[in-house]
Amino acid sequence: MVERLNRLAASFERHWLAILVGILLTYSLLPFGAPVLKKLGLDSLAQMIYQPYKLTCHTYGFRSFFLFGEQFVYSRPEFEQASGIDTGTFAGLLQSRDFQGDEQMGYKVALCQRDVAIYFAMGVNGIAYALVRRRARPMPWLLFVLVGIVPIGVDGFSQLLSQPPFNLFAYRESNWVLRLATGGLFGFSLAWLIFPLIEGAFKPLPAEPRTVARHD
């Protein structure tokens, strides 16, 4: 048992990047399979994608992509008009979360726009990192904050704090272009921060020089 675990650990150490890239790309692209399955009438299989993703993402319909319908994206007012859901209430937000689409609107992708951008960008940049991993260094923390944290923080928190129950300033709802851009920047920055750090953690420590005892 111990020997098997050691072999698994050694295999992960050799192939960790490929494993993580595979997980990231699967996680970001599998949600597009849910509307495909809905369109094919395979609802029970679609729910095997929709339901687990609700545990990790808000999946609001007005912040998600739609396939096979009139539009690829719906702004919040457009979503409310097309679906008949009032997203200004807590109950309405829950309905928006559960709403999976219909023949006219199309069927909802099981992951929100920003999360798709984050995880897909991390996966793609993991592939790019594999090409230069011997020379790559972690992104400096200040650059990570400026490129990765600040844009997504400004876009996300300005949206959150302008809406109920906070209402701290004029109402604002982001759009899909900003969600993709800020999510992509965060995923890009996080990849070039953590992949080199993981690489460094797997490298063996340099051996300490041996001291030769002197006999006078």
C-alpha cells in the first residue's frame, strides 16, 4: 500500500502540470455540455452537470451564456423580460439561479461568464507555461495585484455594493465583456503566479556541501 502511494506521488510529481491543465479545461468547458444535452432532450444527463456546478457558482441566468436560443447573452433587463423573473428580489435571484432556459431563450451554460473566463484562462496559460517552464519565474506579487486582483475587484465589488442590500452608490450591473476580460486577467495572472511556485516546490533542495574534518 505504501509503495503504491509512493508511485502515485511520484507520478503526480512528474505530471502535475498536465493533470491540473486537464482539470481546469474540463471544469471550464464541461458546463457547455449541459445546454447541448438539454437541446438533445437528455435532461437527466444535463442535470448531472447543472446541479454540481450550482455548488461552486451562483449560475445566475443574467450572468451566464446561453446556447441554441435567440441570444448568446442576456443583460439583466433582457433576461427579466424574456424569462418573466424579477431578479430584484431574493426569491427572484434563486429563480434565476435555477432557471436553465427554454426553446426560445436557449439553454444556460452551467457556469457563469466570469468563472468560465477564469478557469479557461488558467488552463490555456498552463499550456503556455509548459513551453517555457524551465525559464519561467513567478509573477511578482505587485504585478499580480495590479493585473489580476484590481480589475476583477473593481468590477465585481462596484457591482455588488451598488445593489441591494448595500445600495452604497448608483446602481451598476457589469456586462459580459467586462466579466470575460477581468476573469481572463485574473486567470492569466494566477496561472503565472502559482504554476512556477508549484514547480519550485517539487524541485529537490540543493544538497548541502559536505565539510571534511581536519586533523591537526
